[in-house]
Amino acid sequence: MFAVGPACNWCSGGCVSRRLRVTNYGDFWAAAVTICGVSLRYSIVLHKSEEGYAVSCPALPGCWSQGASEEEAMENIRDAIREYLAAIKETLPAADVREVEVNV
């Protein structure tokens, strides 16, 4: 299921293609984030506790969220991933940033 959000921070607000899809693969969850037409896929780990659910994205150190229900935790990690990526972009405006593709 895709959720369309407001204009993104990645391209100065001109884009309306902020989407995120979360899929349960049994032993793990995967999050696919689309920002400005670019799709990014992240594995996420869901932790059940007495208080609800905590969720982390191991590929993004420190990217954690939580929720009273599984659904709330999943929605919150979507926002956390978007905000994490936006924060990285803000800290590297003048840097020579390049991409590398890795097939696993």
C-alpha cells in the first residue's frame, strides 16, 4: 500500500511524489521510500514490548521510532526515515556527494 504525503523537502518542495511502502517478509520488514521519483528500499526491524512496538532501520544508524500499535509504529518509521534523509541532505549542501550502486 502506498501513502502519498505532502510535497517533499528533498527537492525544495516542488515534488509531490513522497511515498512509502512497507512489506512484511516473515522474518523481517522492508521499507521502500520514494522521494522525488527515486525509490529507496530499507529493511526495518520491529520490536514488540509491553508498551507497544519499537522499530528501527539498521541501515540508518540511530533511526528509531515507536508506536502503541504495529500500524502506528510502521507509520512513525516512515516519517523517521524521511526526516533522517532530509537531515542528511541539509548537512551536506556543499559537499561533493556521489552515489554508488551495490547489488546484493
